Amino acid sequence: MSEEQLYETYEQKVNTLEDEICNHEKMSAIMDKDLKIDSKLIEAIFKPYFKKATKENGDQVIKVLNNFYKYHPFLIPFVGKDYPQNDKKKFLFVMESHYLPDSSSFYKLHYNMLDTEEEKNEWLKNQWYDYDFSWKELQSSPESEISLCTEDIDYICTESVVKNNIKNNNKFKALFRNMLKPIFNIEDDQIENTIKSIAFMNYFLRPSECTGVSIKGKDIDELFSYLNLIRVWKALGEPYIIICSAKVKKSFNRYWKKHNTILDEFENQIPEDNLCLCNHPSNRSWNRKRKVSEAEKEKYGLKNEYTTSDEILGKFKESIF
């Protein structure tokens, strides 16, 4: 990575953007939040996938997890400046993953050359999850097999993505309109203002391999993403979580159901009443009818065999207000 690719500090980064819609104090609190969870529980939740995901033990996984946002500050979830305090209803909206520009060499030089799943999991652990990309360490190094340039950071900085697109990117605004309207009953001209009252993140903790294409998640991605969502949920005061991605829904549900069978660990379990699972908010996916699960029939009192994400989110609103 050349010296021209070096980036300013996190503080300088946020100050180059208009500051009015973010709660930076709350965002910093996410960075500082440690998830306190038993290492044996982690291994139990992810069994038999744990050994496929990493050669580390549960304690080492927790250490990597709790350092993740310190090492990757650009991925800290967006928190609006009017995000509720105390006992007011809070919402965390979760989509899938960031992606990189076509010009990025992020995966091309090494990752794409690996043959086995084991090699890719190990490479991601060492060269991404446990590698320090904090601004003070983001500099040329012969030991790193990843380089991030300024344009890469612009594509995967959650705060920057929200701020730079919510005003003038109509496709981006349409995604948030679909997610926000069933909950807040807003008009199109209220989208930007409503975003100030929510939190938003992408579930997977690394960018997709190809621009604009769904991530090909590995075992290690699913491990850290599930645990990180619990960590963010705790840091934000245990908000309602609205997951808007079929891929995330499938990945999260697999481990959430396993977690719920371990009855002696309630502190870090996200309650079912706090969760709403939807498709991606692109118009085609959002309005596409899908078969209703038995759990959804019971939870929302649905009578029909098929439903849409818009209807599910509306029923979720009825259940909590």
C-alpha cells in the first residue's frame, strides 16, 4: 500500500462529513463494549462448525471479537443523533454486507488464490479479523496481505455510506423507505429525519467479494457476525432488531436457535420478541410473497399461507406498540 493510500484518523474522518445526524458518543461506546460470554458456550453454539471456523479456542475468539471495532473503526454501526435513551423503544436495522469498488485489490492478490475452505477461514482470521486496521496502524507493511486504499474505506465506512447516500441516492433512500415506513408510518420526505432515531449496521463483518453481489460467507464469518450482533445489541441498550436479508436471516437463525437450547445462559440471548426477520428491502425482494413459517403464524397470528416482508414488519409493529 502506497503512502498516498494512507488515511486520516477516525476523528478526522468523521469531521470531514456533516456531523448533524450521528450520535458519535454512542458509536464510540459500541467500540468500547466487551461481550462477556463463556468461551465454552461459544464452542457449544457453533458445534460442529467451530473447528471449521478457526483453530483458536473460545477465549481467543472473544479477544478477537472485542477488539474488532478497535481494529476496524470504519465498520462501527451507524447510530442516529436522536437514538432513544432509557426505556423508549429503540430499533437496530440490520442488512447484509458492504462491498468494495471494482478497482479494489482487497481479495484479488491472495484470498482468491486459496483453494480450500480451511485455508480461507485461516487467512480471514489472520489477515482480516485479527489484523489491526485502526487508523494509526493503517500503513504500508510487508507483513500484510491486504491493502486498503482511500476508495475502499469510503465504500465500507458505515457512517460515511449512510451520510453520503441518504440525501441524494434514490436507490439507497428506497431501501430505507421500505424498512422504516411500516414501523414509523412516514412519508418519503421524512426518511432522512427518521434515520436520526435508529441504529443501522451490516451483519457480516467484511465486505462482499464482488461489487454489488451477495457475500460468500465462510464459517468464520458466521461465527464472528452472530457474536458481534449480540455485542452491538447489548451496547445499544437491547433494541428491537429488524434483520432485512434472507442470507442473514438463515445464518443468524441457525445459531440463534442453537443458542436458545442452552437454557442456563439468558444474559446474552436475544429474545424472540425483540426480533423481526425480513427479506432484503430492494423492491423486488421486499414485495415478493414467500411461504409463512409456523413460527410466524404463531407469533403474528397470520392466516394466509404466503406473506411479504412489508406485512411481516407491519405485524411486528402491532406486536410491540
